[in-house]
Amino acid sequence: MIQTVMLENGCTVECLQPNVSYDINHNELALRFHGKDHGSDSPFLPAGYLIASIPYTVDPNAKLIGDGFQMLAQTAGTVNQLVDIGRCPDNNDSYRIYPQDAPKRFYNHLVLEQASGYTLFGFTTCHRFAGYFEIATTATGTAIHAFLDGEDSPIQCWDTDQLENVCILTGDSLAALYGQYSTLLQTHHPRRSGVTQHAPVGWCSWYAYYADVTEQNIQQNVAEMHGELDDLEWVLLDDGYQAFMGDWLTPSDKFAGGVKALIHAIKAQGKKPAIWMAPFIAQPESELFQLHPDWFVKHRDGTLLKAEDITYGGWRCTPWYILDTSHPEVQAHLTHVVQTMREDWGVELFKLDANYWGTLKGVRYQSGVTGVQAYRMGMEAIAAGAGDAWLLGCNTPMWPSLGLVDAMRVSDDVERHPHRFEQIAKETFYRAWQHRQLWQIDPDCVTLTSLPDQATDASSYHFHRTAMLACGGMLLSGDPLPAITSFAKTSFTQLIARQKLSQQTATFSSLDLSHAQLPLPDNRVLHCLFHFNRDHQAFTLTASQPAHWYDYWSGEQLTQSPSTHFDVVFEAVCETASEAGLAPSARAILCRAE
């Protein structure tokens, strides 16, 4: 029998599972499973476990934003014309998290923007099961369906009957709605200490040298981090230092002096060392895999599971095998590796990449442990070794990482190309509300200097720097510092200046991402404008009292006398230019009240 309940805000929820209790707390439902002790129709919790139906009148033209299970997936557009923001939707032919022909899933949360205001459907916990929403047509109209991915986990092996929590929030302000949601998420997943600290500012090796990075490259770039670039405090040694994926303590022959000695040299120059690792994978040539094949996730037939068997196989050094982090020996191994880097080497920030692969479904040492649960076990083991060092998640499963990282990459890899600059800007803007609420956002590196094999035009670099200006969060240069251009250096120092004024992200007032505002000290407000739609677009920026208006980048005063408003117009982009893939226009306007 279907039970219908009403939340405090008047939203009704049809509770569909007779073996589940639905406890109301204001606008949130806590779900608990009772079939374990009182009998259940199935010994397993199915992968698509429909927990609730929320009757909801959906305008087909309503704007929306829905999250993906993993970092590279987000969906925007309108109800009747969905747009994948990232390159890798959860159900594309590489990731295969669910079938390509299945209804679109919105993991974690779904926001709808309609004439009546905003509605947010969101999961507020992710301890064991990922949650997702679908927009469904029912006999009486439309509804939002809420599901748990039960991963076909054996119910009798569970150590708890707690499922996950879900909420429905409504309001006229998108920022206020996200604020309420953040509070609920923080209640269930307390934040790590780095979330409210000053965001790291520094340099990362990946986008200058990729996997070809050498010990000499690092030394040369650290030598440039003085004078105008003295504020670059962090040095992130990215992928390429290790002998094999999985053997993080064994350097490649490109680091003949050893990574430990290099880290000590970085510290001796007054900089803070950070290092990359992909903790949950190993390639078959690694010593880790050779010595401990029993530490890896298996198929049901007992053979070892390769990532490519069920999802994207990885970007290099494949095949990837997946560490079984439900195994106590694996947990001890992860703690040891990270603790060695932290206490013996002196690493102060860990960039943890390929984290999504730690959630892959398979047979593990502990029966009844889901992929989400195993991933969280692994992250807790890493945290035990890291101590007070920062943990930065990358290529993560989003909500399974709640409470487990200080900072979070929220976009795809940057690339010196107009389309990629636009893509990562949108990805970051849609997740910007999470900054300093769930984690520090990492919009990926600032890349404003062309490489011989990767270059773009000046207007694209101008767009990219303004997008980064709006973001806030971690601020790392990805350019080769010995070859950095004057434009790139000046732009980066202006981005640092913005960070010193405010650690917050600029706030967008709607899902069209055209206008974001950031209050600054001394009666100043930064306005960031983005011409994503390419049509004729006019903005009237307003101030509460007469103010001067300036171009942030050039410092040019744009008004002759103080004014309470300033007009900005973007002309329509011709079809030829749009087809050429040029980056959108962007402006950064600083308002300073008299």
C-alpha cells in the first residue's frame, strides 16, 4: 500500500516501499529498511530501487541542472531539451554507469527553475548507496521519481538498516536554496578542516609537461616562483613521477634523485609541496599488483576485474585493476603510503585522482559492502595517513566523497582550446555553490600561455581568466613558468589579488549563468558577465548608491561621474563565428561606491 506524506513546505511524497520507513524532519525524509528482520521480497537491494514518487507539474521549457554520479557528468538545458555539460555523461559508451537508452538520471540533486520559483530535489546523505532522480510521466501527469542504487547488495550481510536521506526544498532565491541544502549536507557529512581555510595558490606540473615531467622541470619552475610570482606558495607534482600506477613510493628514472629529496628541496625554498596519486588503481606491471593480486576487486566468477570490463578503462597505463578497500590489509597499505609521504617526505597536499574507480561494483573481501561504502572506507584510510594535510579529490564520485575531502575538482581537465574553456566554466559555475560549504572548489588550472602543440587565440584566454575570476577556490597556474607570457603573469597576479580580497565564489542569480556578483571590501562589487547564448544580450548593472565603474582587468574607469547603474551590451554572434567555435565573450566590471 502506497503511503503519502506531506513535508513542511507542502510538497507531497508517495512512499513506495512497504519495507522502508519514511521519517519526516521538516522538508527531509530519513529512510530505514525493515525487510531484513521482517522478510523481504528479495534477498538483494536492486540497482534501481524506486523509493518515492513526488507529484510535480513540470513546465517542459523549465531550465534545470542535475548532477552526475562522477565528476565529468552534469546535465543542464530544459526539461524537453537536455544538454550534457561535460564530455563524459554517466551513460555514454565509455562510462556505462547505466544504459544509454535509459531515462536520464540526475544523481545527487536536481534543480528546476520555473516561473513559480526554484525546486531542489536532493539526497542529503551518501553513506552506502548513490541516489538519483528521474523525470517521469505518470497516469495523472508528471512526477519526480527518487531511486537508490542498491547495487544488488545482499541484505542479510548489512551491518545497518539505514538507507539514505532525501529532501525537497522550494524558494525564490537559488542561492538561498543552495544554502539550505548545504546545511543539511553538512549535518550528515561534517566538513574537513581545510574547507574554510584560505585556498591554496600555486603551480601544477600537469598542463605544462603532462606525464613527461622530470625532476629538472620541477626545479626550474620552483626557481621562477619569486618576485611577481612569489605568492605562488604550493608546488603540485602531478602524474609522471612514479615508476608504475600503484607504486607511489617508487620514482621513475626521470626522478633519479628521488621524489623525497625533491620534496625536501621544495620545502627548503619556502614552498609547500603537493603530490598526485591515483590511490585505488594499479597497472599489472606494478609491484603492488604483482605481490598482492588478492587485494583487488573480482568478478563473480573469481577473475580479477579490469576497469575496462565495466566502465571507462583509464587514460594511460591500462588496464587498471581496482583495489578492494573493504580489505583491512588494503586499508593499512593506503594509510602507510600516505603516511610515509606526509611524515617522511613532507607532502602537505594530496591530489587523489581516479577516485571514481574506487566505487566500481564487484566482489569484495567484505560481503554486503557496496562500492560507495568501500570507497569511503578507502578514503578514511587515506585520511588516517594524511593527518593534517589537504586532500583534493579529482575524477571523484561526487556525493560518495561528502565529508572526505578538503577540496574538490569540479570540472574536466583544462585544455588551451575555446570549447574546453567554455565547458569547464559551465561545469564549475553549476557547482560553485559547493565552495566552502562542502569543500573548496578546484576549477582546474589557469592556462594562459600557449604550448607548441596546444594553443588558442587571445579572446579565448580573456574568457578563461574571467571565468577563473568568478570561480574563486583553488588557484594553480598550469603554465610552464620559465616560458610564461607577460599577459599570463599579469593576469595570474590579478587573480591572486582577487583571492586576497575574497575567498568566496561569485554568486549566479539564475541557471542561465550570465551574471555573477561578488561583494568585496570597501564598498566594492565585482560583476562577471558571460555571453554564453551568443544572442544580443543587454545588462544593466545597479548599485545601491552612486558609484564609479571600472574594467577589472585594465583598471579603466568606465564612467565619468558616479552612477547607480552601468549598461553592458553583448552583440549577437554571427553564425559563422559561432560555428568556428570561438569562446564566448566575457566582462569583469568593478563597482566602487563613493
